[in-house]
Amino acid sequence: MKLSHSMSYYSLIVLKKFLSTLSASTRYKISNQLASILYNYINIRKNQAKNNLKKAFPNWPDRKIRFTLKKMYQFFSFNFIQFISVPKSWERLEIEVIGRDILDSNLEKGQGVIFITGHFGAWEILGKWLGEYTELFAGIALRQKNRGANQFFQEQRELPGTKQFYKRENSIEIAYEILSSNGVLGLVSDQDAREKGVFVNFFGSSASTPKGAALFHLNTAAPIMMGACIQKGFQKYEIRFFQVDTSIQSVERITQSYTNLLEKCIRKNPEQYFWFHKRWKTEP
């Protein structure tokens, strides 16, 4: 590992130890200050997020776009600081789970479960809950270029029992092994997939979307479900599970089905979606 990457790892360890000495309310105040600095002085992807909001909500006035954008900065700043502070930040969390029976009934089939989420809500808390609740929950991730930061993030995610493996590193074989073991295979399927994706409707526009979840289902018959963890208040979260419609066995229809579910969640809490991605980058 490069020296700079090692320094990143140990810097994050020190930051974790410091943040873990603070109360949740103090971490929240710090996150608001961080959000203010990022919103007012750091323009990385800010215009991209603003343009995405305008594309998704063309009838919104500029005032509402700016308000939602600020709330998004606050939401993700707090969630990032909470993630750095794991496991201390898990203390006194209130989590309500809606649709647990969907997960249980899918696991009872014994074919594994293909679990989809997006860059929406507190997905790290969602991963924590699944890692503790299920016997085997493993997610496919993209390895960070900074190996030190990557190691730290992986260690944080695996604390509750979650497993993580990486794209393009025997991920296909590992994914099928997880499903054959009746495990839950986690996929984040809401980024632009370039020419390899399938185009489906997302907020009224065609968006290239990963088709891996649909292909895993068509090859294994494992059920597909979607889930999201929505922040409802300070230290209060709601996890919701949804069954994905696979009655029409086609990649496009299955992908459209779970994309529709994700869009409905986002419309209710748009400030909890990570609008920085170039979601509509690839043209049909």
C-alpha cells in the first residue's frame, strides 16, 4: 500500500476515535457546519446535482431546488460522519422495519435473495440491519482507488456481519455462490451503466441502468426485492422492503419494476437521494 494510502487509513482511524467520543447531537452540529462549508464553498458536482433536480422536478421553482439541495448536503454530511463513527453511532438508534415478512418469505424459498437498493437514504444503516438479521448478506462494491480509505470503509461495513466483495474481481462467481447458499446478494443499481446497461424510465427520462439484478434472477429464479432506509427524525429510521415484480421475464421489465419503486421512495424524500451522480449521462 502506498504511503499516502496508509496515511489516509490511519487518519480515518484517528477521526473515528475522535468522533466516537462525541454525543450524537454534537456530531449532528459538526455535520451541519461541514454541510454549510461544502454547499457554500466547494462546487464539486454541485451544479450536476442542481441540474439533476431540475430534470427530475421540472415544475419546481428555483427556491425549492436550492432548499432541497441544502437539505441533501446536510443529510449526507450527517450520515457520513455517523458512518465514520460506527459502531458508536449505532447506539440509541430507533429503527422501524416495514415489510420484514417480504424478506422472510423470500428466504424461505431457499433460492437466495437478490436485494436491490440505491444511493438513497441511510444505506449504511440498511446494510447494518441486514448484516445482523440475516445469516449471509454480501454486497458488491466498487473498490476505491485509495486503498487505505477502501480498507477503512470495508472494515466499517463488515462490523455487523456484512460481507463485501468487488466488481470485476470474480464477482460473478461469488454472487452465484451467495445465492446458492440462500444468502442475500446486495446490489446498488441506480448509477449510469453506460452502454452495458438497459434503458428504462427514471423521472420521465431514459436512463442507462445496471441489468445485473435482472440477469441474476433470470439465471437462478432467485426472488428480487428492493429496500431503503429512510431517516424520519433525529436517530429515527424506517426500513421499508418491497417485492419486485418479475411476472414478465425480461431484463427491461424487471429493471423498470425496481426503478419505479426507487423513484417512488425518492419522490417522498428527495433530499435523501444522492443527486451528484451523472444519472442521465449516457444517451439512448
